[in-house]
Amino acid sequence: MNREDCLTGLTLYKGNSSEAVALTAYVQAGFLVSLPFGGGAAYDLIVDTGKRLVRVQVKTGKLQEGCIVYNSRRHRGSKYDTFSRYRDDEVDIFTVWCPENQQLYAVPAVHPLTVEGRLRLAETRNFQEKKIKWAREFS
């Protein structure tokens, strides 16, 4: 097995694990959850709230400099790592699983999306408050 195959396997394992955690949480909260067939959808789950269907893209977050950081772009897996932005009509919510603190966060997919999403856990060094997305607001 070469390095690329190992990295692809690790990425799939990490993504599948995060999706399983999110799916379990939605089911335990009493929602009906559907999975798109075939893997071609921009979203990982469809959550039926009883009033509407919500397209959920699951991301794996990591702790970095007082924030939970997650990729908010779509991976077009290939030999060359290529990414693209989600369109407005593709995803309603990013559900971010952070294995390091064992927490799930539901973040509305607000467009235009940046390259990465950041949810702040710790105070900023300069005590900035404007434009901060606090993780506690999305848990």
C-alpha cells in the first residue's frame, strides 16, 4: 500500500466515524435521518425535522489555537487534492464533530463560505468580540 492509499483510507475512516457520530446524535434526538444513495450528493445526511428536510454536511474538526477548525469546502477526491465551494442550494447545516473534545456543533451553512470554518473555544488574546463564532452557540 502506498502513501496516497494510506492517506485516503485514513481520511475515509475519519469522515465515516464523524458521520456515524452525527447520525447517532440526530436519531437519539428523535429525528428521522436518511442517507443519500451513491455518494454523489453534496450532503452526507438528510434530517427530517417534521417540518422540513435539512441537508447536513458532516465535517471533522480539530483543535487549533483555541478554536475548532474544519474544512468548509467540498473535497473532490482525486490523485490531486482539489476542493470547491458549496453552492447556496447544496447544504443547509454543517455538523462538525470534534473528536478531541467529543463535541458536536451544528453550524448554519451561510454563504459565501470561507475556506475553513472556525468555532472559538478560548478567549482571544486581544479580547476581540466582533465577528467571533463561539463554539458554545452551536453545540
